[in-house]
Amino acid sequence: MPTILLDVFQLTLSVPKDRPDAEIDAMRRILDRKGFRRKLLAAAQAVIRDHPELARITLTLTR
């Protein structure tokens, strides 16, 4: 079935510039994990499920 783009939300993750490189690298490794992205998508899907009117929406997580 054809679909239309209903909306796009952008999630921005920021960290203070003064953080040590090792700490930022550790954060990046977590963000790069498939499991992290899977959990992020699952959290968004849980919010959608709280609203029956949105039951037919398909979510996609891109990077």
C-alpha cells in the first residue's frame, strides 16, 4: 500500500565541548550499537501505541 510522509521528528544528542575525548568516544560507541538504535525505536513505538489514533503509523529510525 502506498504511504505518505506524515511528519519527521529530529532527535539531537549533544555533549559539552569540554568532555574528554575518551568519554565522547565511549558515548559514540553506545550510539553506534544496533541494540541502542533498536531500543530507541522501541521507545518511540511505545509512545505511538499510547495513542490508538496513531495505530496505523509506521515508524522508521534513520541516521
